[in-house]
Amino acid sequence: MILCVTYSGERASRFDREYYVQQHLPLVRKVWGPAGLEAIDVFFPADTGAGFIAITICKFRDAAAYQTATALPDTAEVMADIQHFTAIQPVRFQLAALDHAAEDQDA
């Protein structure tokens, strides 16, 4: 299961990349890793003045792992930490991975 977290704003929007990478993401790994978080990828799009500031992809073992992770009491600490690097409200949504093996069998 893939969770996508995006932060959008203007060039002047506060987003501390260093804090995000060095403090926040390790906290996410510490809290959600034992529940099934397998990987985190972060992308910082080219500075175009407005739009996406950061895009984060969190890969969980499966949907149950995601549900378990987000229900943990320490998830509140992850969410409270956001204020330390930005005032932007993140947008979270799940992505479905395309199963190429199933497509190949249908062809």
C-alpha cells in the first residue's frame, strides 16, 4: 500500500527541508517502521514559484500495516511534529499499485 503526502504552497511558504529530512522522516520511520512501513521516498520539485513543495511516498507492506501504523498512539507525535517544519497542511491519499502480472495473464 502506498501513501502519498504532498505539501503545496507558494515560493515564500515556510518548509524547512533540512528538518523534514533529518528529523521528521526519521521520526516517521521510528514510529511506523515496526508496523510495516517499508520505504520512504521524498521528492522536492524544481522551484517554479508555486505548486508542490514536497512529495513523499510511504510504502507499507499492505493496507493492514498502514491501518495499524496510523492507529498507533505515537502517530500523534508524528502529526504534531509537522508544525516544526511548516505551517502547510499536508494532503494525504492512497495510491494503488498496478499489478502487471495480472495484466499479463489477462492479455
